[in-house]
Amino acid sequence: MRLSPCRQFPAGLGGDYVESPSYGDERPQGGWRIMRSPLRRTPRGGLDHDGLPERGKAPERAGRPPRAPGGRPLLGHMKPLLTDPLGLLAALPRHGEVVELRFGRTPTYVVCSPEAAQRVLRNSDHAFDKGGVFYENMRSIVGDGMATCPLAKHKRLRRLAQPAFHSGRMTGYARTVQAQVGAVTATWRHGQILDVLPEMRSLATRSTLATMFCRRDLGPEVAGLRRAVTDFVDHQTILRMIAPGLNRLPTRRNHRYRESEARLLRFLDEEIAAYRRDGADHGDLMSMFTTALDSDRLSDKEVRDTAMTVLLGGITATAVGHAWALHQLSQDSALDAEVAHEAQAVTRLGQGHTAADVMARLPRTRGVVAEVLRMRSPSWIFPRVAVTDTAIGSRRIPAGAQVLLSPYVLHHRPDLFPSPEAFDPYRWDGRDPHQVKGWLPFGAGESKCIGYELAFMDLTLSLAGIIRSWRLLPCPGSVRPRPRLHLEPHGLTLRLTERNQR
């Protein structure tokens, strides 16, 4: 038995799967260990084999989650959320597996253990769903796509969109990504100071649009679409997520945001209509979104909402991941040289190479990407709502309560990831990150990001394409994480040096 050649990192809990080495070993020496079925736990005390309450049951002594210290009268924990959200979150696991925060008089429950996170994400009893102020606001922004729609709608949308992300199409997407990396880096000059996040947004915009729309050349429109996406994303702050009424104020910033939104929606509507008329498979995502596999198919609105979700996620989250990866390599010349040597040894995708072939030859680059997604996961927090009285472990959660999941919290637990503040890509040697306990940059369960395999491949191949020819050196000034819609590197500038000129 062997790993499928179509995917380097198989995922899923059914059938064959790959178990990584023990979580406590930072540099395991073994390779993959193939299992025939997932590990099963012996039911006990009203729990199923996943350690979750059996359907319709809860632990007899489930109590109320403890409240985090530091709350203020009336405001609750609003001030630390706005001033130091990462510090607030990082301190919560010491208080329990589920901890209560208060925003005004409204309780919010943060899950702080991998078991609690799996309870909410796997959601076998459908006790949690997407809802509340955050998702209401996001639906007004990106529509009712897979990232925002309730579970009742999600399953159908996922089934109809899944063929676009089939492993057999990844090689075509990979060639497109490599071509866009080459086009962007060809404009760079030795000694140039790079404002990294905007530059990576430009690259991610080109790659995402090219993998989504191959019907025609979008060259003249890319710059305008990139500005629209940038305006769109920069508008989304923590405060606006929890107080969406701010988006309706008659300010210049809100006006620019609405113009950008209208431009994106017009573009998508025009492209969807053109793809419907064309009816051909151009080897891109939009061809698959607009093609019916049976009598059921995505409506034009569903295609637009799905495309908007993929477009914004593919550009914003991917750009943030690119930027953090370049920052980390700029801090470590030995690791940078190792990734460059690996990338230079891998030829560009030819007719005889699949995406899986190339990914298999980039183990260190993959490790860097996995570690970036652990230490600086772009999607650092996302909410759910309890739709019924339920329990998470030994804590009771009332119906209607908001539950927050934070990959940042789990990824910085020293019991899951030793020395969590150290950037250590070697911890992933011989390990499939998608099977590692507590690593959740793409979520889990039915609502796991549908494009996770494409996103991981994009990050890996783009990083290899850049580092193959360029060394990026740090510039004076501090770089710090800025929690917005994604966890952005603030103040990141790097100086370009061509490797053949050193």
C-alpha cells in the first residue's frame, strides 16, 4: 500500500489515512505510518468514540465555563479584545478547555483545547452552526457561500463545487501559479525595497484570478481588481466585525468600500454569464462552478457567492501566508539557503511532472509553509453559534451562545507544539500537518476549507518560485502581527538581492 500520487497530504477520517508520529517529538525520524482506519476510542461515561457527548446526551455534571479575569463592568473584555486580542486569547487555556469572555453583557465561549475544537467543528449532533453578528456581516460582504452559509445549505454547495478542487486538476492550477510567480518576480530589481504584503496581494490576485478565470486574458483588469480587493479587505477590522452598523455610516472610507464591492460583483456577474454562454471547460475553477454534473447545479447567485468566497480567501489569506513565510526566511539565512537549494533542484512543471511530483521534492518548503500556518495562521479566529443546549467536554453551553474557535490559541499551546514561539519547520519532518492534533488553519469537519489542498500547494510553489532566484533581507524596523480579518504582518519591508549577484 502506498500514498496516492495525486496528493502529498491525504486528508479525511474515513478509509485509509496517515498517522503522524507522536506529537511530543519535534523532529521525528520516521516516515509515514499507514493505518487502515482511524483510531477508535472505547466509549465511556456517555461519550462516543470521538470523546463527544452521545446524541441527545450530555455529561451529568456539566457545569458553566469559567470566566476569564480582567473583565470590566459594562464593557466586559471589549478593551483587551480591541487592544491586544492575541494576548487575551493566548492566556485563556490556563483557565480551562472552554472559557467565557464578556462583550457588554453578552457571554461568548472560547474553546481552548483540541478536543473542544473538534467537538464544535466535527459537530456530529449538529449542535453548532454559523450564525450571529459576525456571519451576518460577512454574508453582507461575500454573500451566502460555503464560508458563511448555515450547515443546511453547505452540504449541497460543497458537493456541487467539489469537482473544481479534484486532485486531478491540481497540476493545471500548479502551472498557472508558477507562471504568475514568474511574471511578478520578473518585474523585481536587485536592491529594491519591497513592501511585502501589498506585493504578495498583487501576486495572490494574479494567481487566484488566473486559476479561476482562464477563458480570456484579464491582464488589463488585474490592477483594478487588486485595488478593489485591497479596499474591500482593508475595510474589515475586528470592530467592524462585531459592530457592522459602522459600515453604514456616510464616510469616505465606507463609500470607497461600497464602490469596490460593486466593482467586484459586476465583474463576477459578467464572467458568470460569459461562462454560461460558452459552456466549455477551460481547466479553471469557474468552468467547474458553472458546469452541471447532473440535474442539479449552482444558480448564478450561488456561483457568485462561491466565487466571491474563493476569490477573497485565495487572495487575502494566501497573501498573508506568503508574507509571513518571506519574513521568516529573511530572519534565517541557513534555512533560506536550504529552501533555495531545494527549489533550484526542482525543475518547472513539464508535461511529465504532476503537481504531486513537484510537491514531493519540496519537503523543507512544505515544512516552512506548515510552520507559518501554525505560528501565524491567517485565519486566526472564527465563530459558531450553539443552536441547542449542549456541552463541550464537562462544560454546558446554552442555546444561542456564541462560541469562538481560534487556531492561534491551539497553535501556541506548548503541550501540542513544544516551544510554540519558536519558528521550527523541522518539527514537520515526516509528518502530515493535516493529521496533527491541534493544527487547524483550514478548520475541520464538514466545513473545512474546500480549497485547502490548492491553498497549501499555492503557498509552497510560490515560495519555492520566489526563493529560487531571490534572497530577501530584512530592513530596519519591527514587524508585528496585526489581527484584522486575517493575521497580517504589519511593517514588513524586505530588500531584494538576486542570488546570482551575491
